[in-house]
Amino acid sequence: MPLYIRDDKVDALATQLQRETNASSKTEAVRIALLHELERNRARKPLRERIAVFQAQAAALGPSDPNFNMKAFMDEAWED
């Protein structure tokens, strides 16, 4: 889906960012800027909230096998 920038000031900012980051296009410059802003926004969330997301994802995988032998698994993976 195309991105249309109709605001001259925003277009000028995208052009400036494209030059300063050596992005291949304004679209690439906007993509980089949006990714950085998302990362910055996520980093503002308290660590407790960020960890809770990972804990929920791990819990969704189901309980771990208490009889799983990690050493035997790794030894088998490294055998020739």
C-alpha cells in the first residue's frame, strides 16, 4: 500500500532524514523513523510490563517437561 505525504513540512522532514541516513528512498527513511519511534516507545514501558509479555508467551507454550535432560539433548546435538 503506498504512502502519500501531503504535508510539505513532513515531506521536507522525510527528505532531510533520507539524506542524513543515506536511505534509498523517502519511504525507507519513514520506515526507519517509524521503527525507531516504536522501539523508543516500547522502551518507555516499565520492565515489569515488558517481561510480563514474554512470560505470557512462554506460559502459552504449555508446561515444561520436568524430566527433560538438557545436557543429554545438547550432547546429542553436538555429536558428529
